[in-house]
Amino acid sequence: MSLWNSLNRAGLTALACIVVPVAHAASAPPAWEATFNTEARYYSWTSNRGFPGTTTASAAGGSGSQLMVPFAFGLNGKPNDDWRTEFLIRSAYYWSKQTSAGMSGQSDGLTDTSLTGTFTYYGIAGIQPFTSLTLNLPTGRSNQQGTAAFSKLDQDVVSTPTFGEGFNAGPTVGANIPIGASMIVSASFGYTYRGPFNREGDVNQIGLLPTGTTRLDPGDVFTANIGFGASLGQNWQVQGSASYSWETTTTLNGDDFYRAGGRYALQAIVTYLWDPMWTSKLSASFQGFARNDVRSPPITGIVPELFNSNSNVTKISFDTTYKTAMFAIGPSVSFVYRDHNAWSPTDFRFLPAKNTWSGGVSAQYTPMQMVSLNANVQRIWLREDANPGILAPNGMPMVRTDAWAITFGATIKN
């Protein structure tokens, strides 16, 4: 993954981990359980401009598609009354293609592999300390040469815009603190070492192919998180979290390249249970960055940029689900807003301000306790702001992208 997407992924993972459902604190310890999960995600998009929209050739418009087949195996349980252990391994197969004037290409293979182990101790009254370790194994291909480089797609359309990075190791320590029978608070601190890796060079504006190979050494990341989950009466469930991350300097071919500004993220989820069959959920999140330190020749090293080139991203989503003993179905809508144009120095890509709407329907079928099947269909509409200041002769006009995202999956527990 690129540095930009690694930051987003790490932040969202942290948010998910620290929001602990209240029911977990009150429920009996589960027996050992093995879970296998896989799904097929297919994305298809068309646009009045190819991706990335920073070259003259991409002005002719384009289309693309991606098939992503993630798979995961988890093993959870309690070796004794005081400890709970959780192990998870995840990877994916991908096929990705773009067809745009002068920028067509495709690639396929495995993504990186993630290994996670979490240990929680229940032997202290009133507090549940935990520790975890996540490893990223570079089984994917970070250096896409030739036309394969154009198979990397827009991160606002597909779930996996890039397919590999270096070896990462991320230990985390924290604690869950139950407060009565209806609330739990969690706090944690994590560090992620991100190892160097090779990637393709910048795009040649004449031949439009990446030139050479660069050695990128991403900065390491420190993250502090706090969150809570609570049940309010019989119908309301509320979850919230906040995190702040900061990182060390990223180098490119051995020279200081840039250091991302501090990143803060907020998330809130409100769930209402209308009755045993109907449930509605509203989610909102906000992510923002402080100013970066950047390379600014002829000055040696990196210095604070004159203005904040990072954009803030706000997401709101809503869904309602009707559920019976074996079947669940319901619609969902979401809106994502990036407030201004930005540049990703690790993807070497322009990230335009944009609005993203999506709407669709999800369904789940559970024919037996051990097996569940799920499906999701989403229609996505992206509208990117016009920008007169990038490399196209007359700037870049508004970009309109329409996409479909279709998912089928299965989970098996034993």
C-alpha cells in the first residue's frame, strides 16, 4: 500500500479496535472458534477523464475495473479463565485494469499479507489490559513497471488502490475499562515501524510510462486512541472514538523527502433498535492533517510547507436492516466530502477535492449457525472540482465518474 493509504488504513483500524461493543463485556467467555471468511468484490467505473487526471492523455476519458478476492482466517478463544487470545491472517488476490488513452494497463497477483495477534487479560477487577502485534508481510508487488503502473485505480472508487509495500510491524498496548453493565471505555497507544521498499518512479510526461525505480522509506507512525461504547436503555447504542497520529520523516532514495503533519480522526456511530427485526445505524467520521514538512530546494532538508496541502475528509453513512432468523436485508446511503485539492507525495498523484455519493442494498442469509452468505450492490457517483493549475494545457475541468461495486461473500465458523 502507499503511505497515504497506509495512514488511512491504520487510522480506521485503530478506530474499529477501540470501539468495544458493550455486549462483549457482559457476555460469557466464548469457546475456541475458528472462522474463515472470503468474498469477491467487483468494481467497474467510467469517467470523462482517465486516472490519474494529471496528464494530457487522460483527458480523453477512461474506464476501469477491479476484482478483489480477500480471504481471512481467524482463531479466537480462551486458553484459561484469565486470558483471551485472537489470531488473524488476511490477504487477497486481485485483478485490476484501466483503459484510457495512453494510460491503459492491467496487473494481477497477491496483495500483502497481514498477521495480527491480540491478547487480553481478565484477571484484574475493573480493567482489561490488552496487547497486540500486527505484521505486514510484503507478498504483494509494490513496484509496478511499464503499463502495469496504470492498473492502480482511484482510492475513492476501489477498496485497494495499490497492492504492496514493505515489511511493517505494529505493536499496540491498551486497556478496556467496563463502567457498570452498560458502558465500556478503551484507550491504547500504538507504534508502527514501516520498512523501505522499491516502487516505480514518476510518470514520464512524454512517454507516459514510469521511469526507473525509486527506494521509498516511509516514516514510522505513533498513534494514540480513546473510545467508548454504551447502551442507552433498550433501544439505543452509542459508540465514539478519537485518535491522533504523528510520524517520522519519509526518505526517497536516501534523501529526506517529507514528513506528514499530525493526523486526527473522529468517529461516532449511533444505532437504534426499533424492534427485534428492524435496526437503523448512523455513522459519521472526520479525518484531518496538519501541515507537512516538505523538500524545498535550494534549502537543504525539509521545511514546513507555506500552506496546508492536506485535505480534510468527512464521511456520513446511514443504513436500515430488516432481520429474521435466517435472512437480513436493507438499504444504505453514504456521502464523502474532501474539502480541497491536495497532493499525495508518496503516490505521486493529485487528489482533487470531490464529493462522493453512494447508495445500494445489502443482504445476508444464514442457512445454518456455522455458515452465512452476504451480498452487497452499490452505485457510486464522484464529482471532482475543476482545477486550472495542474499539468493539462487548460487545467482540469470537472471530472464525473460513475461506478458500480458488487460484493458476494461467505463466512464459515466452527
